[in-house]
Amino acid sequence: MKKFLLAANWKMNMDVKETENFFKDLSLKPNDSYDVYVAVPFTDIYLANKTKKFNEIKIGAQNIYFEDKGAFTGEISTSMIKSCGADFVIIGHSERREIFGECDEMINKKVIKAIEDGVEVILCVGETLSEREDGKHFEKIEKQLKADLVGVDAAKLDNFAIAYEPIWAIGTGKSASKEDAEEMCRFVREKVKEMNPNLEAKLRVLYGGSVKEVNAADLSKEENIDGFLIGGASLKTESFEAIAKEI
């Protein structure tokens, strides 16, 4: 049985001092029920690993580039994050796609590079409000999965995660129900199984839609939700630990 995954995404938050204080205070220890991953800014990876109380907590990055080195100003490689102690990386987050214009071809290259270099991947997929209202949400997710996972060798993986983000429910006044979340996470699992059964066997499907203490228990009970990708609620130890208590 796959363990539930509590994955924190700090985005562009938490400086060095805040990171040090967070991990000194964090008493959330991975156990037989769940794993704990924290994706911190690049500047905090080394310190987070040094400060965390429990070795079982995995520290990761929020992005990488698909080349080893070179004239790529502002980018960072898998070897660089590994040298700081990163175990995993988030790839294809909706903010990377929308704000920085990352296309599926680029995301696919990043996924393959991370896997080749032994870095665990959390791939993000999701649809916009207009795509959902036009009834194109399944089509959009299938398109992303097929493009982002081309050439992925499941034999090189121990673990792999895909996080479904309901972009349409973020800052729009609309909300994603647990039924919405389950439906889309089930769709992700089914499509991956169609494409690559060996990959699906190692897959954890995460839900990344404003997870908080108040909705964590209900969401975690859904059959096809294997974990959470947690944003704002992961910036405070109290709220992060409160979510874990609901699992």
C-alpha cells in the first residue's frame, strides 16, 4: 500500500532565518501512514536539510533546468540541487506554465532529466476556469499528461507523483468539491495507466487545491487521492501539522 504524501510547496516565501526557525519548530515526523516532503526556495535547500529534526523528511526544489551547465542565466541544474541535498523537484507548476511560459515540451525535458539524474519528480497538471467551463478539462489534462510523460522510463523510478491543481478554483471565487478532486485524480490515474502501466504502479496522485485543516480529512478519504500538494498552509508549522493530524 502506498503511503500518503504530504508535500509542501513554499513558492517564493521564507528566507534563511524563517526556514531555520520553521524546521527547528517542526515536529512532524514521517511514519507508516504518510511521507513528508518540503519544496523550499533554492537558497534554503542546504539549510533545511541541516536543520530538519528527522532524516525521513525529504527536501526538494520547485524547478530545475534540463541542461547540466552552461550559459543559462538564472537557471539551476539537477546536480546543483542534489549537491545541496535535494531529493525531489516540483515540475510544471501552474505558475511556471502561466507566468514564465513553460510549455509541455520544456516540462517533458525537465521530467526526463530529473529522472535520469535520480531526482524524484512531482509533476503538476491542471486546467483553467475557461477550459473547465467549456467542458475541456479532461481534454486539457490528457494533453498535458501525454506530452509531459513522453519517453519517461518507469524502470528508472522508485516513486513518482502527479499533482492535480484546479487552477479554475484558485482566486476565482469558485471552489472545488471533494467530488471534483476525486474525479480529476481518478482521471489522472486512469490516463497514466493507459499510457504506461508500469509508471502507474509507482504513481501517487496528489491534490493541490487550497488544502487546509478544514478539508484535509474529507479529501484524504477519497480513493484516488494519495496525497496533497500544500501551498500557503505549509508556511506555518501549526497549520502544516494540523493537516497531518487529519490524515
